[in-house]
Amino acid sequence: MCGYAYNLAEAVGDRQKAAFEAGLLSRRYGLERDRIAEFFSEYGNQQTVVYFYAGYDTPGGNEAVRMAR
């Protein structure tokens, strides 16, 4: 998941969007919320963590994954 988010951020130039989508997908695959969020805190920008949690906590995450693309 972290590698995917990193590559997406590099490709689209938007770390917040990548973090949000990683949150959606992490929830969908049942990954541990706080462990994955640690990856985003290493960027030194708390906004990426906020976007990750927003994606993870989005109700109906499967539908939001399709809309984020």
C-alpha cells in the first residue's frame, strides 16, 4: 500500500490525494489504520496523515475508491 501511494503521489504530484486513496484502500483491504498512517507521518507534513485518515474513515469506501480515480 505504501509503495502504491508513493508512486501515485509521484505520478500525479499530489500527496494528499495519494494519502486519501491509500486510506480508502487500506480500509477496504482490512489493513491496520494507525500502522499505515505512520508511513505518511514520515513526510513531515501532517496534512498527508489527515487525508489518509479521511480516506480510511470515509463511509462506503468502495464507492469512494471508484470516484477518486
